[in-house]
Amino acid sequence: MNELAKRTIVGIIGVPLVLVIIYLGGWYYFIAFAFLFSVGLWEFYQLAKAKGYNPLIALSIIAGLSILFSIYLIFTFSYVTHNVGSIFIAMIEQILILFIILFTVSLFRNNGNAIANISTTFGGLVYLLIPFSSLIILRFFYNYLFSLGITNNTNWAYYLFVFFATIWICDSFAYFIGKKWGKHKIAPSISPKKSWEGGIAGLISAVLSFWLLGFALKIDLPISILLLDGLIIGIFGQIGDFLESSFKRDANVKDSGKLFWEHGGVLDRFDSIMFSAPVLLLVLIIYFL
């Protein structure tokens, strides 16, 4: 089966499922993305193990899930409290305690490569926590705005629809245009198939898609923010793709995992989303504050 057929099958099954989970929100959303976080972190650690390192896997996944759950609770119930700052401080304290535990356990493991093992343990945790925390915050952003007394008519499930759809459109345009007309390679030593022609096509499609879909779904944000969000996806999404390719090339593996059949794992399918989500969240926070 060729690559196009695989992409089509994964899209037919995966896209509606993701959209339903985003729309449902609540526990469904948290559990789904907590699962993806766990699998993605496990995949990252498998890449590290392929390099001969020995990260602390199980305890790191538990620590990461604990932090994600705290973030979920904060942004689910932030509308019923007027002391959001103290909750953030408590969460930071939780993160520090968990990191101290991880450091302590890592120090007393007698398996060599202490620097590399500790670095990959915490590097992977931060690499996955930042984007998946951002995705959780984005879904429940209305509660945060409500707690600050800010009125906005955006349906944040729809905002995520636009985000994910723009990612998929950007990837598709970059793939098909690059395959058809791509002649000038961006970084052949990292990803030999990606071209400037495909990258520029993906960037333009991302900007137009976020603007048009945002307008169609009545996202209550200025056109300038919609265009900026599309630009962020078109740039940072593709950077995330290259970064993941560099990880796999360094570990000498084709895919990070097999969760999505022969189409790869979480890191393969969510690399663009992971790199874009924190930047989109930052833009929203700056805009509303």
C-alpha cells in the first residue's frame, strides 16, 4: 500500500474521531490527550534508548500525567474561584516536588551515562508537557477568560477545529505541492523529501485556512490574530516536523511508534501540533491581557 493510501485511511478514521473528542471536551478530551501524551513520552524515551541512553520512563509518565491533571482541574474550575494566582503557585510547587523526586531517583540509578540519562528524562518530559498542557488550556480557555471577567463569544472547541484543520491542510499542501513541483530541498540531511516549494505552499495555505475557517466558524478574534495564528502554524508547525525528523534520523528509526498503524506514532502525527500550540496560546494570552 502506497503512502497516499495510508494517509487517506488514517485521515478517514482519525480526523472525525479527533473532532468528536474536541467537541465533547470535559473528561473525554482530557483522557484522550493524556493518553496521547503518555504514548508520545514513551516514544521519545524509546528514541533515547535507541541511542543507548536509559531515561526514567514509568515515573516520568506518572509525573507528567499528574501535572496535566492539575492543569486540567485549574482550567476546568477556574471560573468558580477568584484566586487563580494561588492555584498556579500550588501547581508550580507540585512540579518542583515531582522534579525533585525524579532527580533523586535518577541520581541513585547505577546504570552509567548519568548526564545523558537525566537530560533525556527531563528533556522528554518538558518537550511533551509544554504542548499538551497548551492543548488542554486552549480547550478550556473560556473558563480562564470568565475568571478574569473577559467576555468573548468564541467557541473554543471550534477554535481547536480550526487549529487542527489548518495543520492538516498545511501538511497536505506541503506534501502534494512538494511532491509535484518540489526541486529545492530545505534540509536534505534531515528530511530529504521536504522542499521550499512545498514549505511555502504549506505556509500560504495555513494563513488562508485559519483566516477563512475562523471567519466561517465565527471565531471572535480580529482578522490580524487569525492571520497571525495561520502564520504561526505555517512556520512553527513545519519546524516541529523537521525537529521530529532530526530526532528519528539521530536514533536511526523510520517512525517514532506504531500507534497509527504504519503511519507512525504520536510524535510523527502530532509534531506540527506540538510545536504550534504553545505559540498560539502565548498569542492569545498576550492579546487578552
